[in-house]
Amino acid sequence: MAATKTSLIDSKGLTTQNESESLPSLLSRLGDDLVQLFDTKLALLKVEIKEEANAYTRGAVMIGVGAIIAAIGFGLLNVAVAFAVSTLFAATTLSEAAKYALGFVITGIFYLAIGSIVISVVKNRLTKYDPVPHRTVEELRKDKQWLKNEL
């Protein structure tokens, strides 16, 4: 069976080749095109997953920083409480240790507040983040529709 080629001009004004090819040749080309299409879609999916992993990594680092700040505040607050309790039983007038305890309490509360704010803000950002790779899903829907129309 001899292949014949004719030039056609499509609706966009581009010249195309119309070939009378055998069915196995056409199926082979279709298979190659589908493999290339899915390779492209897989590359897009990898890029989107990498972007999302980076966003979650940044969020996790910020939560870690907030947790460290809160842990410092918790430690300072515990030391302050220990000083305060010991001074309450030691004397009824404010001693030098009580003054230190008040300083520790104020500092501990400050660090706890900052750590809590950082954790809360980052957690809210992460809950609003949608991990679905929308571009890949949309491209796969288009490809599915195209395949249905072509077959």
C-alpha cells in the first residue's frame, strides 16, 4: 500500500500533511503522542508537588520557630513561678528574689504570647492552603475530554 501525501490548509491557515497511512502506523503515532502527553503531565505534577512541599516546609519551619519561642517562654514562666512560690513562703515583704520572679513572669508571658501568635498565624495559613494540584487536574480533564472526542 503506497502512502500519498497532499497539502491541506486547516482552519487556522496552517499547512498540514494529509497522509494515507496504515492503521498500525497511525496507532503507533497515537501511542507515541499519548506517552509524550503523559510525560508532560507527569512533569507538571512533579513541579506542582514540589511547590506544595516547599510551602509546607516553610510552614513547618515557622511552626518550629514558634514552638521554640513558646518553649523558651514556658521555661522562663516555670522558673518565675518557682521563684514566686518560694518567696511567698519565705517572707511577707517583697525581697530581691520576688522582684526577680516578677521579671521572669513578665518575660515568660511575653515569649508565650509571641510564640502563640506565630504558631496561630502559620497554622491558619496552612489550613487555607489547598494541596490539590489544580493545573494538573485541569489538564487531565481536558485530555480526558479530548480523548473522548477523538475516539
